[in-house]
Amino acid sequence: MDKYKDKRKEYKKTYFKKLKQDKARELFRR
């Protein structure tokens, strides 16, 4: 259970990081 939770946390972290990068890229393109 804990392992699963940790994995989810890591996934969320990387997901949001990717999201931020994509947003930054959009702003940069403008």
C-alpha cells in the first residue's frame, strides 16, 4: 500500500513538472 502511494506521488510530481514545462513552452513560443 505504501509503495503504491509513493509511486502515485512520484507520478504526480513528474506529471505536474511536465505540465509546467509545457505551459512554459507555450508562453515562450508567444
